[in-house]
Amino acid sequence: MEIIIQPTPEDCARIGGKMVDALLRQKANAVLGLATGSTPVPLYQELVRMRREDDLDFSGVTTFNLDEYIGLPGDHPCSYRHFMQQQLFNHINVRPERTHVPNGLAVDIKAECNAYESAIQAVGGIDLQVLGLGADGHIAFNEPVSSLGSRTRIKTLTQKTREDNARFFDSIDDVPRHCITMGVGTIMECRKLLLFAFGESKAEVIAEAVEGPIRAMVPASALQLHQNVKILVDEAAASKLQQRDYYKEVFSNKPDWQRAGREEH
């Protein structure tokens, strides 16, 4: 686990963009795992810029999103399919048939979850997974006490998560209570993980996830067991990390080629 602390979310996004760029130039048909919410927006803005200005090519890329609300059609303004179209897919040259988001309107949710797992396996797994971090330590929609070996499945959202996401809806009553989400076990099988977290409100949970014990109450803490995970945080989110000065020292002394992500651990 490498913790990369930068002054702003935009600085974190630029580093994340370089890592995506390094992967796609090495493997044009890479499989990207994507996240939604406000946290990954700076990264997506950077990828759109890189497509426009640097000709970064997404034509061979396949994508899988972490989750989707149950009960929302893909064209609903609060659906994660709609979010991805607006924030990223409509602005890069990814092939629409290669973008995957769970179907929140599936009649058989269990079958949809199994099919999603099978689709990931069919393309050889996810090369790089982008993650955000919930205020309660969840990754994807794996709420506290989720199994750390879980697979794609239906989850009931906590009241805290629904309150946090209510800002995207007219009211909290409109926030769905259930979702389809990749499991922690599914995420842990991705070859590389990039977790972003910004702001003082994420400081305590970042400290728990990175420096605390591995426990189901903080699902993100399972990432400590992954062999290739990078945590990109701004100064505010890093403020409660006990070893933050050391993390800065490690990153500042890395060669430029390693900072750009052209490495494996």
C-alpha cells in the first residue's frame, strides 16, 4: 500500500491520470473498473482532458462500474449509468458496448449479479479499479460489516449512506434503499487499485482504513492485504495519518517513471 498525499484533489487526479495513461499505453485493451460520486470527478475530468489534448486512446478499453441503484433506469439523472455517460463516456472514444454498469431494473437480481461476475472473468479480470471511500469506510456499496470475501450482490444501504447521497436527489425519500454492488472479494481480485479521498470529513476514516486494524466495520481496511494499491488523498484527508510525513518522503524520493505508475509491486 502506497499513500500519496497531494495539496489538492486536482493534483491527485493528475497523478491518477498518469497511472491510467501508463496502463493504456502498455495495454491498449485494458479493463478499467470505475466508481461514481463526487470523488472521482476530478480524475474523469483529467482523463477527458488527456483524450482531447494528448490523444489518450480508449477505443480498446473495457469498463466495469462498481455499483448501481436498484429501481433506477439507466437514463434516470441519478443513476450511475447516467453519471458515467455525463462525466466520462460521452467525452472519450470508448466503445459503448464495452461499458458495463449493473442493471438496476433486472427482474432477477441474483442472476444479474452472477452475470456481472461472469462478465468480469470473461475479459480476464480488472486491470485497474478506481475507488472512492464512504464516510463510514465503505468501498463500492459494501457497507460496514460486509463480508471481506463478498462477491457482486444486492445490498441494503445504511441510513448514513442514504443521507450522504441525498444531495443528488430531490429528497432523502427518493434515494433507493437497495443497490447492486461488486463485493470486497471482487474488488480485491483487481490487479491494481486506486483509492481517492478528499476533504477533512474523510480524514478519520482514511486513518482507520490505512493505519487501523483490518475489520469488517471498515471494509476499506481490507485493502491493506492487496499487493498493489495506491491511496491518493489531499492534505485535508491525510491530516489524521500518523505516518503522513513518512508517506510524503517516500513519494518525493521516487523516480519520475515510478510516480507515473510504470511499475508493479
